[in-house]
Amino acid sequence: MYCHFKDTSLHPHRFFDLLPNDWQEGIVPFWPVYTQTSRIFTLETETTILGGGIVFASPAPDAVSYQEEAQSWFDQHYLYIGFLWFDEKFRGKKLGSRWLRELKKEYPGQHFWLAVEDEALATFYQKNGFRIAKTVEAEGGTEWIMIDN
């Protein structure tokens, strides 16, 4: 499938409209605060956004319950990957892995961190060069803080 990596930050609702409602509730109301320190990147065909994610340079709204931990990674010059999402009909096509590779091309030499609350997601990120750096107890339960190697 031919697709290209695109900065969609100037048209955030193109990406937000793909997200499940609970994810939209977690980012859309807060987006005006993050527009200057975050970028949205999508993978797109000529006619369709397949999925994407957000790169944050400041603590994201989904990291509120472990704010100090989040700030420590930013203090070490890591950027946060959040809200990485691909529509279910496009899953299993290695698009998430491609998005991560393209992101690293966009930010050569940059290190990234993220948090997951699902063990299957931790496995996905480990296959893509991340490792578990720490486990934290957050509002929704246990989350694994992962950093790229």
C-alpha cells in the first residue's frame, strides 16, 4: 500500500476524527494548549488518512497522573509519543512500525518515550526498538514507561 508520512498539525481534526471517542475526549479539549509544542503526523494515501500519532515536547494530557515522571523525560530532552492510532481495517499491515520509522527520520538523533497500559502494545514497541524503563501506577492502573534505545 502506497502511503506517505505527513505533518497534519495545521489540520488536527483530520486526525482527531479518526480517534475513538474516549481518545478524542482525552486530547481535543486540550489541543489549543499543545499546538505550539506538539506535532501531529499521519500516514496517508492520496485519499485516506490511515492513522497517525502526536509528538509532544511538553507533558501530554494523558500523562497527568505521573506528571513528575513525564517531566523528568522532557528534562532529558526526550519527546513523547502519544495517541498513536490506526483504524482497525488498516491494522496488521505494519503501518504503526512504518510510522515510527518515518518519525525517526523526521527527528534524526532524537530520543522518544511513551507510556502504555496494555502488554500487547509493550510488545509492539519492543519490536520497534523501545524498552521498558519504568512501571508507574496511574489513574487507570499500571502503565509501562518505554524509551527508544
